[in-house]
Amino acid sequence: MVDRLPENIEVIKKETLYKKFFRVDEYYLKYPRYNGTMSRVVSREVMERGNSAGILLYDPDADCLIFIEQLRVGVFTAGEYPWILECVAGIVDQGETPEQVVIREAKEEAGVEVSSVEPIATYFASPGGISEKLYVFCGRVNITQVPEYAGLENEGEDIRVVVLSAQTVEKMLADGKFNNALTIIAVQWFVLHKEKLREKWKKK
């Protein structure tokens, strides 16, 4: 019997197939099966892009949420309307914490300062073929700071900042208006935890 433990996975060979902004590696490996035997050698391709962090921006005094809207090429190539409404997010660079990333990205992508951060969840984007882990937070902001447009010109960003009432966002979620996992997860958490969150942030 072979125990299903990470140390019992045998990597026979690893080849890098592509390396630019993303990297794609092909792994040849054997792993412990549920019947206690080792599998045959199988090949699996994995896209490496590092980890990311995203934040749902909320003003509890105005009971409003802030989203950003920008062109997403992956959605465009899938044949759907590519300007999508989503949470602020960014790549976790070496030496940064996820919390530092979302505070920085909130300023760059939405033009707002985050005064408090509440963790929501950590999950894998697409575990079958992507190593990326996402860290999700809710951040307290003040909507009186919000610009109409934001983003870094040197990164080719063209972002519209969108302020919506919490009631509108809850209806949009129920109607299936969000089409990306990060935003859906964050908004679902918000609906479940909104009152506790408002109570906690009232004390600050």
C-alpha cells in the first residue's frame, strides 16, 4: 500500500514549454492511487504565474461597494463582452504580503485608500492546470475619494471605477451579473457577513 502523501508523488521529469509573462511546465509523474498502488507515468501541463490577491472595497457609512471595469483579453478571445466588472486585484510580487498588494492595488486601480482589511478566503484559481493561489479580502474605504477613472498608464491600464449600493450588488449577484470567480466569491461572502462587518467597523 502506498499512502496518498505529497512526498509519495514521483516527479520523473519536468520540462518548461513556454516562458514569458506566464510560464508553462510539463510534469511527468507517478502518484498514489486510491487503491493503494502507484499510477503509471502521466504528463500534466501547469501554467505558473505566481499568486494573486484581490479586494472587495466597501464603504460601510454609505453602504456602497466599489468595483472596477476594464478590458479582459481572455474574455474577448472567448467571444464574450470583454469589459467586465470585477474586484481590484494584482499579482503578489516577491517580498510582498497579499495584504500589501491589495492596499497598493486599491490606490492604483480605484484611486482609494484602504483603512481596514478583512480576510475573506484563499483558493486556487483553476487547480487542474494553474498553480496560482488567490487571497481575497474586503477593505474599508471612503467613497468620497473615488475618481471616475484610474489605472497606471505605464501598465496600459484603462479602468473605470464603479460605485454601487450594496442593495444593487446583492441583486446583481442573485441575477448572475458577475462572471468572474474572485468577484462572485467576494460578493457572496459580503452578503453573508455584511451585518457583522458593519458592526465591527463601527467600532473603529
